[in-house]
Amino acid sequence: MRKVWQGSFVAVVTPFTKDKDVDYPALDGLINFHLENETDGIVVCGTTGEAATLSKEEYTEVIKFVIEKVNKRIPVIAGTGSNSTHTAIENSRLAESLGADAVLLVAPYYNKPMRKGLKDYFTQVAQSVSVPVILYNVPGRTSSNIPADLVVELAMEVDNIAGIKEASGNLEQLACILRDKPENFMVFSGDDALAFPAVCLGADGVISVAANLFPQEFHDLIKYALNGDVEKSREIHLKYLQIIQLCFIESNPIPVKTGLSLMGKVQEEFRSPMSTMEEENKSLLLVELQKLLVQTSTYMSEIEEL
């Protein structure tokens, strides 16, 4: 029987030092921050984690570090996708050997495979490991959409294809997956701004960028929606909608990492081709962060940093 996870899963950033090395003390602090604030799961080495800029050694060490730090308290999902099926298989086997609870498998980017190529890719990678595989549909970055009927077909045919992070921005497509999927196939919104309506439609939660900044609030947003308390969930959604929008005012993870630096949790360091945030946009982010943090006693130390 498939595992079923629900809640707010954070796509955690990878902090860097001034010398552009991985900042493990800062990463340790981030994981503590999420464990203390009821984040339901962690995705490591995804897009938000700047995985494309990590060496193979760094990629391995970051996944290993997070898995060991979390120590099975919540699920850890490793991003393992590639535009090469062979590389995705290697990455997935590596993540499994390190103890990842699941892998997140993005559709091949740049290549723009046809339906048959997409099916072959997901099937081959899933069959190479025994851990659950969560598909990742983000056509805005990959230039190819995984059709809803193909998602359902893969879920029916491959035992360990256990869920999807659906980030097409298309609620109709998400609804079709929810309508036709097999029982216990997990569906997570990959769009923070659509997390509330997605869960109201029947999704299991969100794999979130903005939860890097406000883990407790995103946990609560999803929890209330899952429990049928739509009004409380809607209230949180609307309160944090502006910060969600600001997290995507520039390419992810530039704004969210900048926000974390303003809160004193990481240094404002990126690896090229990511760059620091435009000052005008940074000012907008700072104003909204200050407003939200002042309203929330949980974040007194972050208010002092600001």
C-alpha cells in the first residue's frame, strides 16, 4: 500500500557562504526552524535549492546532511530529475542509498520530449528505485506539460509512482488528476498561490517556496483546509498572498532567499546565473516581511534582525 503524506512540504533553499561554499551551519538552522514550526516534510536539492549549481559531491553531501539532521522525524524528499534519463536514474539511486524517503522527479527540461518520451523517462527512473517517486510538472521551467491522463496512466501502471507536484498553474488540469487518480496517489500543489483552492478540491497539500519564510502559517493553512475549516484556511491564504506573490517577483529562489537573509537566517549569496535582487523589488519584500512578522509573535527574533 502506498504511503500517503499530507501537509505543507517546504522546498528548502541551499544557503551559501561569502566564498560560495555550502553554508552547513545555516542549513542546520533552517532545518531546526522547520522542525520547530511544524513543517510536514522537506524537499532538498530542488529548483529552490539551486541544485543545478551544485557539484555532484555537494549534491550528495547536502542530501545526506538534511536526511541525517531530520532523522526520520518528517519525510525528506530529494530532487533527482534531469534532462537525461540515465542521470535521473543515477541521482534517484543515490538519494535512495542516502536514506531519502522519496524522490521528486521533474519532467525533462530543454529536451521537450513527446508523450512517449515522458512516459519512458518516468517509468524507467521509477523502476530503478524502490522508494516512492513524486512526479513534478512545472512547464514554466521545463517547456513541456505532463498531461493529466498521462499522470493517471503512470500512477495506475507503476507501483511506486506515488504522487505529483502539480505546478502547471492550471486548476482544471489538477482537478482532472484528482478526479481520475487511483486511491492513495498523492497530489501536491506546486503553486503556493493555488495551495488553498487545490486542497479544497482534494489535494493533499503543497510543496512550497514561501513556507521557507513562514513554515507555521503554511502548515496551519493546509491543516485547516484538510480538516474542512475553509474559513480559517482562507483567512491565512489571503493574509499571506502578497508575500507569496513577492516570492515570485523575480526568478525563484532569488526573492525567498533574499527574504531569509533579511530575517538573518542565511547570507544573501547565490550562485551564478542567479543574482541578487533588484533594490526596488527588495524594498517591496522588506515592507511586506516587516508587516507580517510584527503581526506574529512566533517570529520575534526575526523582527529584531529586520
